[in-house]
Amino acid sequence: IIMNSYQTLLYYCYSAIANAEQFAAEHLQFCKSLNLVGRIIVADEGLNGTISGTTESCKAYMDAILADPRFAKTDFKIDDVDKPSFIKMHCRYKSEIVHSGLRDPQMIDPNKQTGIHLEPHDFMTMKDRDDVVILDVRSDYEHNLGHFKNAIKLDIENFRDFPSKINELAQYKNKKILTYCTGGIKCEKASALLLHEGFKEVYQLHGGIIKYGKEAGGKDFDGKCYV
């Protein structure tokens, strides 16, 4: 019996898309032409997707995305799976690729200003220092399922509550702030907002907990990562 090999891709890219609504409709057709399934959010500010298909289809998709100058810096997280992770293909236009309620691109634009990206091993060596605070930018539910030891969190049900709680971090303004989330996408906006609010040294775990699990073995992460 020959087993079909499938993959699931998780990715995001902050990059301005003109006519994003039209792009979403065309991108849906492109994904269907490759027999991919999954969910993609398209916004004026970029792409956020989780898609699944044969290894060949996934490679064709990645090649096409990376060949587009707008998305050339996209970092794909690739998982080998036994069967596709979704049933249908959705590609929808929304106001943001991760809902933060931060509508002002002059204030928060991850392409212009964001935290310093730390690779998993750099994050691991830095996180236990005295001058460092680890900040979980995910929801209470996700945090309670699993989190880094000593991580602080804001009491939020959803990431869109994050901006209203940021003042609670004022006591840490002189520390190095290490932000983390599931795949990295929320940290792009959270770290940009922290910098905007006057925090001097802000870092983020590049690729989030998912990449950290693969490259650093999940060291000092207690519990499960909610995906």
C-alpha cells in the first residue's frame, strides 16, 4: 500500500495588499486549483493561513507565495500529516489578519516597527535572566492550557483586549520584554504596540511556541500548546 504524503502549512505575512478583497477571491481559486484545503485570512495588511494538501501541492503553493515580492519573507511552518487537516478551502477578506482592534496603521505597522525577533535557542538562553520579563500575549484559556515557566499574562479573553490592558505592564518598562504566542503573528502587533507605548527593549519569539517546540524541544514550557 502506498501512503499518500500530506502536509499542513501554517504561515503569516504582514505586507500591504492592494485590492485585497479581489486578491482573496482570486487566491481562493488558486488554492482550489491545487486541491488544497484550509483557512486563509486576507486583509489589506497581509495574509494569515493554515492550509493542507499533498506534499506536491504544498510545495507549489509555497513556491508561488515566495515568488511574489510582497510575500517573499514568509516563514512556513510545515507538518507532515497522514491526511489533510481540513475538509474545505476558505479564503476570506477581513479587516485584520489577527483581530486586535488596532485600526490605525500609522500607530501599529509590523512592517515598520516590531520587536526584535529571537530564534528559539536565543529565546531559551535569554528568558531566565533577571532583567527579562516573559509576556504571554495569548488568551487566558490558551495560557492555562500551557505556558512558559514564570511567564506573566494579562487577563484577556481575546487578543483584541490586549491594548486596553497594556497599562498593567508599566512596572516592567525598564526590563527586557520577551513576548510569545502560538505561531508569532500576535507578537508582531503586541510588540509594536509595546514599543509605541514607550517600552524600550521588546523581543518576540520568532515562529512562536510551535517553532520553539520543534527547535528547542519545548524546554521550560509547561502543559499543552493550544492550536
